[in-house]
Amino acid sequence: MTDELDDAVTAFLDEADAVYAEYDQGYMDADAALSRLESAIDDLHEAHEE
């Protein structure tokens, strides 16, 4: 795995952890959580394609 892809995976996992934690604590609704996860997934796909 390249350094950029490794960084992207780490960023994705950090964002996913943050989204799940905020959702579990009631700080965001399901639509907002899915939107943030979708954005993080898109970023990961872009990094993989490069």
C-alpha cells in the first residue's frame, strides 16, 4: 500500500469512528451520519484510484 493510500485508509477509519461515536451519543441523526460516511467513502475511492 502506498503512503497516500495508507493515509487515506487511516483518515477513513478515523472519520468512521467519529461518525459512529457522534451517532451513538445522539449528536447526529442517521441521515447526517450516512452523508458523512458517504463522503469519507468517496474520498477513499479517489485515493485508491490515484
